[in-house]
Amino acid sequence: MKIIPRDQHSISRKNISDGALKVMSRLRQEGHQAYLVGGAVRDLLLGGPPNECGIAPDATPETVHALFRNSRIIGRRFRIVHVRFGREIIEVTTFRGHHDNDAEPTSESGGNHSRQSASGLLLRDNVYGTLEEDAVRRDLTVNALYYDAGKFEVFDHVHGLRDLERRSICIIGDPAVRFTEDPVRMLRVLRFAAKLEFSIDPDTARAIPACAHLLAEIPAARLFDEFLKLFMGGHATATFEQLVKHKLLGYLFPDSAAHMKRDPAGLALVRAAMVSTDKRIAQGTPVTPAFILAALLWPVVEHRAQVLQERGDPPMPAMHHAAQEAIADAARHISIPRRFSQPMREIWEFQLRLQNRRGRKAAELVDHRRFRAAYDFLLLREQAGDVTGDLGQWWTEFQTLPMEQRLEQAALEKGPSGGRRSRGRRSSKKA
């Protein structure tokens, strides 16, 4: 273990939240060890503010919960304590130990401490241990640094500081073993590499292809939680490229990944959506997972809708059926809550409704709750190479008009679908 004294690191207590300091102080007063750990220490050492504060004590979840009325124990596979101070939540995670340290289960511990599948996947991981054991049980070296707010020291057990300095994401221990224990760690490797703009340690990267198939064992609901972390943290563009590079996108969205390999325009649309999402997050503009999910599944929906139309289905029923099928198929791999699937359908179906620029329906469309998202999606399609005529420009100008002028202009449009979309971009595939 390497100890970095106060005068050799940049962490200051003033940059740590009052809630985190209170939790650590109370635990120390009760005779426990308690350290700031993980991303908070990493971010502080990199010179930025911590996005969240995690605390690692030697006290069990039950002991921590008893000390803080404003807390609750969450999780079953991995039990932790959330201590709430207003809107801030301090995550308290008891030192984890090696599985061979497991004691007899007790009612206090909530049953078995640890359980693994036949393949080695951790189904439950509540074996408690020492600080040293906790460090090597964490996933990434740069997330396994501990700060003692009492002595102002940083503890490094796994060369985390070295990897911070060389800007490298490295799994602790044997990568194949650690990925087998929890395949989601592969997604975390890519996410942090994208977020921090770090390289991936060669040994860590080499283990990913052989272990990628293990993601199929992860429950769809947990993969949706990971989806939110991957794409809604302000680094969607870089994360998407990492997923493509390391061939993990297909385990989250297999149909989409297959279509994007054959359809450059579909891939361009998804990339444009990632850039747009990052830009909105950077600007503090609200974003919804529904929009980025709509982009990720659009190549599938568009293709299926076209096939159904070629079989004789009218455009809107074809789009409706294609949307249902695409979402149902995707949900077998990654859960998509209804609060997001319904807006996705509306965004897709609006791509047809936006083709009609004539009459009152067109004038009233601008005031629909889903118009803005659908309009933004239309612009991304055009940016990706979809030939829509002048639809994007027409709606850009049309939506700025007051209702009376909208009605007048819409009445002058010829035909029921003056902006009927062309599939001219597909011709590039034949070249």
C-alpha cells in the first residue's frame, strides 16, 4: 500500500460535500474506519469537482443504517446504504472481502453473503472484509483510491495513482475473471475511458472479446440502468464509439448494430443523435432517453416499415407495426419502460405526419407535445443523408408563424403530402 500525505496531493476538504464529511465524521466517532472512495477521489485528484461522493467504512450496512435516521439499505445482490441530506445522497458501501472469508449467514446479514452461478457470475456479493481486501475487490484501479478526511491522506493499494498519471483504465486483477464475475464491468471500462478520455490498458482490452458474450446473462432491467449511465452522462458520442470499436453494441441493441453495419446513413443518424445529446447536456438543456433510444432503433424501424409497405400495408399502419416489433425485440435484451417506449413511437410516427403540410392538421401539429422532438429527429435524419425535400427548412420556418398565418400558408400547399419523403439516400448503397 502506498500512502500519499497531505502535502503530496491536491485534495482539499473544502471540495468535499458537507454530507460526506458528516458521514465520515460520525462513523469515526463511533470507532469505525471510514474513507472517501471511488470516483470522488479520482475526480478530486484530476482537479475537478466530484460528481458523487461514496464512503467506504468497516461498519456493516445494518450498523450504518442504525447510525443515520436519514438512511435506507438498498440492493440485494450488493447491499449498500443511501444516506440522504436534502437532494444529496451519500452512498455508503461496506468494505468487501474475498469470498473465501465468508462466514455463516445470519439474519442480520440478510441471508447468504455470497452466491455465484455455475459460470462464475456473481449473483450476490455481500462478503465483508478489510480495507486492503476492499481495494482489490473494486473494478478499476483509478476508482480504488481512498481519502482519509481525518488524517488528510490518500491510500493507494492497486497503483491507481500510476494509472491516473498515465491516463489508463485498468481492471484490478485478472480481467477475464473479473469480467466473468460481473460482465457489466466491460461496459464500465468503456464508459470511464470515454468519460475521462483515457486509454484502455492492453490486457484489459484484450479480455473483452472473449468475455463479451457474458453480457447475455445480465438481466434486461440492469442493462437499461447501464444504458442510462452510458448515454445520458454527457459523453454519449465517445461512449458509442467505444461500444462500436469493442463490438459490445450488439449485445445491447443487436438488431440496430446489424442494420448499422449495412446502412451508413442509419449509423450517421445515431452518431448525430449522440452529438446532439451531449450538446444539450453541456448546455443544461433537458434530455430524455426516449430520443436517443428512438435514434438507436430507427434503422430497424425504418427498414421494417418499408418492408411492410412493399407488402401492401399503408404507411402509418406499417410504421405502427414496425415500431411495436422493434421495441418488443429490443426489450428482450434491454428493458425499455413504457414511459420511454410511447414517446419513441410518437417520434417515429410523426416522421410521416410531418410529410403532410396542408390544412388545419398541419397548422395544429406545431402545438403538439411531441412536435419539437419529432422535428429535431427530422433534422437529424436530413443531416444523416435522408432525402426529405425541403421538409426540414419548411417546418423550421412554419413553426415560427402565429396560428392564423400557419392556417393561411397550409391552405396554399398543394396535395396531401407536399413534403413526401424520398428514399434517395439508399442509392448510395448500390455504389
